[in-house]
Amino acid sequence: MLIITPRISVPLSEIEMSAIRAQGPGGQNVNKVSSAIHLRFDIHASSLLGGHKDKLMSYRDKRITDSGIIVIKAQNHRTQDRNRAEALDRLQALLQKALFVPKYRRPTRPTYGAVKRRLKKKTERGAIKASRGKVRDLD
């Protein structure tokens, strides 16, 4: 099970992973060992709820295709196991970010007493500053 949130999880059977050869430098090892992982997750065929599927499909990310498949390629590590773990971590992070619901902000106002105290301090401070003016002669 890939746990996204305490209430949302994805069975590993819904995630398709295949080993492929990595790109880039690495010499003989990279040419003969399939250590990179190509992960595919079909949103429409998953066990996620309908609202979660819709939210994922509307999420703007280049790893989500128009047909609703999340494609992740992990090839940073030398071993297949570490690349598999990294691919699952990246899928988990993507799903957490896409399915995040921000907490509702309840609008608040300052209390009547707080407003009165603030205005009183403001007038006191203004009086202090006003008394700093030039001294005039009474003559």
C-alpha cells in the first residue's frame, strides 16, 4: 500500500513498474544493466474516489498525460531497488500535492475592546509626537 494521506491509499497492484536502461553517463554498467524504473499509474483505473480522480485530472503537471496516466521515470541511483523507492516516493509526493485540501479560513474581526485600545494608544502616541514641535516664545 502506498499511503497518500491517513484516509487515502493506493494498492501497489494498481501501480505498473518496469525496469529499463538508464540514460546518460555510466559506462559499461549503464549499457548492460536495466536499473532505471518506469512507473505508470492509471488514474481512471485506480481505486480512488471520483472526486479525487477529477481533482487529479484537473491538476496541471507535465507527468500527467491527457489520457489520465501518471508517468514517472527514476534513474538517479545505481540500483533498481533505490530507483523503485524513489519513483514511489515521487508518485506519493505528486498525489499528496494534487489532493491537498487547504484548511478553510474562518474570517475574524478584532473585538470592540481591542479596537478601542488600539485607537487610544494611537492618539496617545500622536500627542507625544505633537509635543516634540518647536517651542514658541510667549512674549
